[in-house]
Amino acid sequence: MMRFNKIAAIVNPSSAGGGTGKQWPRIARIFEERLGPVTPRFTNAPGHAIQLARDSLAEGCDLIIAVGGDGTFNEVANGFIEKDGLVRPDSCLGIVPAGTGGDFRRTLGLPSSNGIERSVDLLASGRPALIDVGKARFVSHQGNIQERYFINLVSFGIGGSVAARSRNFLTPLGGKLAFLWATFVVLLTYRGKEVNFKIGGDGSAAAYRVTDICVGNGRYYGGGMHPCPTAVMDDGIFEVTVIEYMNMFRLLRDISVLYSENIYRHPKTHHLRATRIEARSNTPTFIQLDGEPLGRLPAEITMLPRRLPVMSW
């Protein structure tokens, strides 16, 4: 069992439709029983968890637990990394899922938000393991160039458009259901995007009219969609899945395949592997990072191998 001198929990009380905030007294008791004293810090706006993580690291915390969903995990991870390196190399990230989507925790093999006790037990008995981190450079919604790290998956095409609508009236019933509804709404007007991209340093180029292109460090997104089923989080390489354009009727017909580990059997998908990707489009094509709709193409995505210490088991 690892021993930590100072532990902080960065909590998104709005995750799980506000359920995390309501459950916090119970979660706090579980932390105290399994881990000892844990200092809570609550987020109150998008991006706030990044600063809270930095503050906690500056105060000497050697374990920072992210309590929330994929967006919270992304922000806390971004707090750990600056200029492609760790802010505090002897600190590590812990994950306690308490959101609706749960895509990052699926790859890690963690219990859902209903398994708080089990997640904390795994933290208490686990050890740090280094995972890969992706770095994305893209155009923000305000038009400026932005950089952001990600730990799970980036997609551009329909994924970015759907992410912007994925928090809707169905969210309290589950991330997958809310994502499916958002997908249906976007598909009513989506006509595919012409995307040109280069893979690796050899200049190999390709162009497709796409529904989506997924660049995975993890395997899942969209509340359980399985676009990168062969992704491994510490192998130093992205799994890239190109989903060619399909109209609404075909996409809805084949959605069960796209939500399964058999996605590469579909005739409209292509499987590539890369450590660097450059993508651009002549029409506005939105990008999402770990479920967050942060901007649009053009984008450059690079791999930072085995960069972030995460509690494993």
C-alpha cells in the first residue's frame, strides 16, 4: 500500500447531474476511512480544476484525486503538466469516477460512479503507473491558437459537434443515452467533412469525407462508443480510426457496430497508428478532447509517451 504525505481531492460537484455534490459527505467519509485526511477543493467553472490542481501541487500534495467525469479528469491532468513536463514529478493522479459518461474509467477498468467504495479501495491498495499523454494544438472557438493535453481521446468531425450538445435533458439518465440523442440531433443537418491529414514524420497524407476521425490514447468516448478498441495507454502510440461519411439512416442502422469492439469490421472504417497527426479542413470542423468541445481544425496532435503518473492496481 502506498503512503502519501498530503492528499487533495478536486471535486466537480455538478457532475452526475449534481449528484456528486449531494453525495460528497458520504464520499468524504469513505476517503477518510480508507486514505486518511483528504483536503477537498470544489470546482465552480470550466477550467477551474486545472488551477486547483496546480495550487495543490504547489502546496506539496503527492496524491491528487479527481472526483467527477471525463472533463474533470482532463482538467486535473492538465494541471499536472506544463511545457510537456510534470509540474511535480513525485506526485500522482488518482481517479474516482462520479460522472455520467465514464469513458476514461472504462479503459482503466474502474467501477462506475456507483462503485465509489471500490474505486477508493483501489486507490488505497494501488501503485503509480505512467500513462501516455496526448498534446493537441488547435484553433479555439475564439479564434486563437490553443494547446491542451488529453489522456483519453480526441475526435474531429461529428464528435466535436455532438460533444457541444451532449449535456442535455437526458444526461441524468446516463452519458450514453445523452450522447445518442445529441448524435441524432446533429445528424439531422450533418453532411460530412472533407478532412486532409498527415500521419507521422514521413509526410504521408490522406483525405476523406468523414463522419469522424478519432485519435485514441484510450478506447472509448461518447458514453461507451468504442472507436479505438486496440488502444493501450502506455505503448507510446495513438490508435487512429477514420469513420467515413454515412448518412443518418445508415449511421443509426449501424450504431451497434460502432459502439462495439468490432468497429474495424465495418466497411466505412479505417485503422491507422501514429505518434503525430496534422489535420485541416476547408470547412469548420469541430474538435473535442476528452469529451470537451474546445475548438476546431486545423490541429496538430502529438504523443508524449509515459508522461503522467496515475494510480493503478
